[in-house]
Amino acid sequence: MTHKSAEDDFALRWTKSSHSSNDGPDCVEVAAIPGSILVRDSKNPQGPRLSFAPGTWTSFLSHTTEH
């Protein structure tokens, strides 16, 4: 699911992934809204965003930190 609203940019606190770099092509940012975690490409902040349920996001993170 995608979530996009120009008003959200002013209210959201986007956090860049610690695995992203300023000179690399893979930069991801996340922000939390009630009931969802939003994910976007930091190099395209006005582009599409993915929306995940908090439980789904937590499950994803647990799998990524296992390696």
C-alpha cells in the first residue's frame, strides 16, 4: 500500500537508515504515523511511499537483523 500526502511532509519525522550513505544508491527513510510505518527512497522524497502495519514492520526488522 502506498501513502502520499503533501501535508504529511511537515508533520512526519523521517529517519534515514543507518545502512544508507549519502553517496550510495540505496537510501531508505522511515517515519511513523498512527497505525503505520512509512518507507520512502531518500533520494526521491516526493515519490511513492510504502506503508506497513507495525507488526509487519517489526517482523521484517527481526528478519533483517538475524543476518
